[in-house]
Amino acid sequence: MNLKEIYKLFILPFMFVLVSTPGSAQDLLARQAPVDRRMRAVDTLALKTVIERESLENPASQLYEDWDNTYAHKQTELPDSFRISLKHFCMPTTSRVITSKMGPRWRRMHKGIDVKVYIGDTIRAAFSGKVRVKRYEARGYGKFLVIRHPNGLETIYGHMSDWLVDENETVKAGQPIGLGGNTGRSTGSHLHFETRLCGVALNPALLFDFVNQDVTADYYMFRKSNYEYESVAINKTIHLDGATEATENVEEQNEIAASEVRQYTDTRYHKVKSGETLYSIAKRRGVTVEQLCKLNRLTRDVKVRPGQILRYS
């Protein structure tokens, strides 16, 4: 066998193998890449599903140490600040009539909003979550529910005529959970609606606009330092439609209102409108941006949101 035949039989095929191997490897890698992307998408979806399932099993576990069906509300440690998402909401009732706002009433604190509903009207879950308490209080909420939500809130629905869900049941936003009523310490059919964070009552008007059947923004930034100021300020913008509860004493209400005015005479607030900035608000109210930032514990570059309450004096 001469050199030319050896080259044809052995060396030339070997060279073809060497040349073609990198291309085959590249083809294999190219075919594998979409598979890897699909697997990563599947893994991400599976992880997201697990997280959502765990969140519904124990909503807002980062804020609440335990799941307790004993208390309607028990105050725990409040965070200095906490962003509450208001997306994927449902108004608990289609009624636009507020008969009583949050604040002092009958020489004690009314820690929610009363919305006019009739006996048998459908009451719906404001957000997805899990029913923590289902109970009857003859001298209080009557037939009521407490639902804990993944966004950190707990919502309370009081004075209902009947329940449609049970304790530890997972519910979706907008799901019927009860029927309007007049049970418990009530003087007429209505829904008593509360929003709480770590057991502390937040003014529902900071989050929900019942008149326009919407939330006030995509999220509410809770700050322990000023949420009480915001609650007082937002109350001044609430218009009470219809008659207030029959047993309310007019002279007592006037006295409370006068007390509030005296207490907050030197404190003024601005409700942010769409398109406004710290600079435009400061110019309108005749103050400096630094003053606004100091009073509201903000930084100059923060973006204010429509519906947000800012103190300016």
C-alpha cells in the first residue's frame, strides 16, 4: 500500500471528522438552548405557583407571626413603613353611600367606615386572602368576618345578616362572603368595614374611594410616623350621603367636630391630584419643597401619587 492510498483510506476521513465535529457540537448546543429556556420558564412558573399557594395558606406571614382565630384584631409590632398593594381589588359593596366615617363617635373611636346596604345585599371580599375569623358578637360587630390578605391588610366586615364562607377558607377578590344586615350593636342595616395592618386600624378612606367605586391608587405607602395625620386629613374630604345613624346626637357630633378643628387648626393638608409633583404642590401652597419633605419625611426625588395626603403646615 503506497502513501497515496494510505492518505485516502485513513488520513482524509480523519480530517473530515475533525472538521465536522465542532459544527455538530454547535448544532447540538443551538438545539439545546430553547429547551433550556423552556425548562427555566417551567421552573419559574412552578416556583411562582408554590409561592402563591404558600401565600394563600399563610397570607402576609412576613408581618404576622402566627395564624390565630381567637381575636378579631390584636395589635402586633408595626413596621416603620410598608407598601400595601391595592391592585386586583374589588369594592366590598356597590353602595356609594357613606353614613359614618372613621373617627370619634359616641365618646369612643369608630375604627371603620359605615356604608349603607340593605339586608340581603351581597358583600364581597375586597382582596384575595384567607378567612381568619367568623363570629357573632351581640354587643359589637354582630355577624362578622376577618380576612387576612397577602398584601398585609386584614379587612373586617361587620353587622351582616349571614355568612357565605367559613374560617380558614381561601377566598378570591370579589367572591361573595356574606349578606348585608343589621346584627350586633347597630341601629340600621349597613356594612361596617375596617382595614387593619398588624391589628392597627387604618382609615379605609386612605385606600378605598366608595363614591367613585375605586381604590385611591395602585398602592398605599404606610408610614408609622404620619398615617394618623393622613387619616384626619382624608376625613375632611369625605362627604356623608344620606342620613347618619338615627341615634347619633347632633350636639355631640358638633362638639367633636369643633374639637377636631381646634386640634388641627395649625395643621393643613393637601390631597395630591394627577400630574402634581412636590414642586408644583409647594408652589401652590406657598411653601418650600424642603418644608414639604421635612413635614412628610420624604426625599426630594420621591414621586407623589394621586390621592396621597401631604401635610404642608
